[in-house]
Amino acid sequence: MIHQTAIISSNAKIGHNVTIGAFCIIHDNVELADNCVVGSYSELGLITPLANVNQLIIGEGSIIRSHSVIYNGSIIGEGFSTGHHVTVRENSLIGKNVQLGSRGDIQGDCCIGDYTKMHADVHVGKFSNIGSYVWLFPEVLLTNDPTPPSENLQGVTIGDFAVLAAKVLVLPGVKIQKDAVIAAASVVKTDVPEGKLFSGNPGKVVCNASILRCADNPKIKAYPWRKRFHRGYSEDDIQQWLSESK
């Protein structure tokens, strides 16, 4: 299950039924739990002096696709899944069943909750704090420097179940609350209240997101999305969502 060209440190811990592809590098103090798959040309546990701890932990059943680089100093939960050519830098705490699309970039010192899904080319700036069940669509950009270049970094905060459509730009220090929906190509300079639709450049609150309807069936409310979209989520979560008050 381990390709003969892979280079694996004797100080790494490799679980059962792990597959490691061609020309991978697994550094010291990497822990790969059972049933993980690491695609070819990937590098795990890359050493950096910025890491708070000299260790990388990746949970059971994770899939790291080819040409991905994950630095040491992070803890990643079970069921992690990446596209190709992704980067996860040091000191990141990532929950279970998180998906990171191809060319995704997590810049370190970030916290990401469970079941958050990021499409291709998403950039997560340093010190970002992203909740659980969040959707970040292609080319979402979370910035962190209000006067670049500087040392005054201010991470973005995103609440549970929020949706950021394609090409959304979020400026440093902005807080997007639970169930908020950010329309495509919006520039978010101010905080977004819970459950609101935010749109434009410069963006503004338009209305309650709950009044929006599905394009293919106007009888169905589009948001909160968890009332209508359940693919890939646990049965316990689905039943809880369906039992919530209307």
C-alpha cells in the first residue's frame, strides 16, 4: 500500500490500511490514522519554525490528493478530503469531514469546524475562524491585513451554516454570522447579521435570506439550506435539522 518511491520518516506513525502514493514525503512526527489515502507527490509534516508543536495529526479515513502540502503543527479530524495542489499551513485546527477543493490554501493559525466544504481556489487567510457546516464556493477570498503589508493581522470569522457564493471577497476582521448568505462577487467590508442576504460591491444587507426560493421550485425556501439539502450529512444531523422550528 506504500509506493516504493515514497520517503517516510522512521518517526512517523502510519495506521492500518493506509495508501501512500509515488514520490510522497512523510516527515517526522506525522500521525496518519487508519484507512487514509495520500496521493502521489504529496508532502506531509513539512517543517516550519512557525509551528507551535512539532507534530501533524491527520484523522481516520482522510483522502489527501496528489501534489498537496500540509505543514506540521496542525490537527485534522477524520474524513478530511482534499482536491489536488492544496496547502494547509501550521497551527490549523480542522474538524471532521471537512472538504478542501483543488488549489485551496489555508494560511495557518486557522480554526475550521466540522463538515465545512470549500470548493476550488478558496483562500483562507491566517487567523480565520470558520464554523461548522459552512459552504465556501470557488474563489472565495478571506483576507486578514487591513493595511498591507503589516503585522496587524485580523482574521475573518464565519458562523455555522453560512454560505459564501463564488468570488466573494471578505475584508479583514469581518464577522459573518450564522445562516448568512453572501451573493456571488460581493465585497464584504462590514459585519453581516445572522440569517441575512448580503450582496454587492460595496455590499449591503438586502433582506432576510429566508425569503429566497429555489430556482427550480419557488414553493421551496432556499434558506436555511439545511432544511432542503442533505447529501453527505449524517442521519442524526438531518433529523435534527428537520425537527427545528419553521
